[in-house]
Amino acid sequence: MGKTIEKVALERGHNIRLKIDLDNISDLNATNLKHIDVAIEFTGPHTAFDNVMKCLDSNTPIVCGSTGWLEHLSAVEKKCIETGGSFLYASNFSVGVNIFFEVNKKLAQLMVGHSQYEISIKEIHHTQKKDAPSGTAITIAEQILANNANKTKWVNHETNDPDSLPIISERIDPYPGLHEVTYRSTVDEISIVHNAHSRDGFALGAVLAAEFIAGKKGVFSMKDVLGFGN
């Protein structure tokens, strides 16, 4: 993702002044961040929180797309507000996926009361993805739970529990990402699918988010970037 984001950012006329990986973690410091307009954080669940907090401590606006660390999200948002910083998190930066989110919520609302339909989620990613289910699948599941009272919780396996919403995770190379929601009854089924053809869409969304928060203060989401409202 880092290489793809760099390519897209350069194509859009931006400069890359600092790149951090496992070999130069100590370079993520206040001195270097002083010259950065916006940081984009795509690492993993074990490093994201510390990276984001370092950027907020340095008053550097930060866009974060790492998943698997969201138990700390409220602390980051609190820190951002207290310091007058700028922070934008998304489980998925693809414009198409964020449109999919809106369709998913609407479909969940329409299916209220139609308990003859069993709901399931499938997600497929490459084998290097460190978390399962994906952050995008969790967002999809939580949207369904918030808009359809037929289910009360999600689980990351097949289940016969009528209260549980199953998320089935598969890891297949070189899959960029597929997410599918299916409502299945004995007579028919309804599915909505987002299938990424490459990582370019995710990278473009991250760069658009960075362009959006530059010069702004507060906590934002891709709904702000895309103008979807609440």
C-alpha cells in the first residue's frame, strides 16, 4: 500500500518527504514531522496506535488506514480534540467501498422484518493481510447490526446461531479485496458485492483524504471527504 500511495501522491503533484518502515522507525519523530503537511499511516495493528499518537503529539495531521487496533480509537480521537489536531480514520479508503457502505446500510433497513432471509458476509484478501476479519467487513457487519434488529452480534465463522451474523474470511493471493453481503431465503437471494481490481482505488482515496484534512482541525471520516453527510 505504501508504494501505491506514493505513486498516486506523486502523480497528483505531491512531494514525499519522509518514508518510515521497519528499518527507520526512529525517524518518525518531532524533528522530521515538523516539515510534513500530512502523514498517511498504513502499517498494522501493533504499530498504528503509537504512530498516530506520535503524529498528533507533533501536531501533524494524519490519515490512518490500519485496521485491528480500534480498541484505542476513542483515545486517539480524544487526543486529537484536546491538542487541536487533525485525524481521519477509515477502515477502507476506496471511493467504491464507501459507496458500498451507503448501499449496505440502506439494504439492511429495507430488510427489517424479513426474517426469512439469513444474512452473511464474505471477505477475501491477500495472505499478507494481518487481521481477520478485515476492518471493512467489520464496518459492514456493524452497519447491518445497527440497521437490522434480526442480528445482535457478528462472528468470524460459519454459525447456526440465529442471532449471529457470520463473516467468512478467506486469504488468497494476490486478491486486493472482495466484500460480499448476501441475504438468502429458501426461494431467492439478494447480494451486493464490491470487488477491488487493484490497490490503486484504496491509495487514491487515502491521498484524497490527505488533501482534504490539510489545514483542517478535528476528527474526520471518508464521509466528510466524499460529502455523504451523516
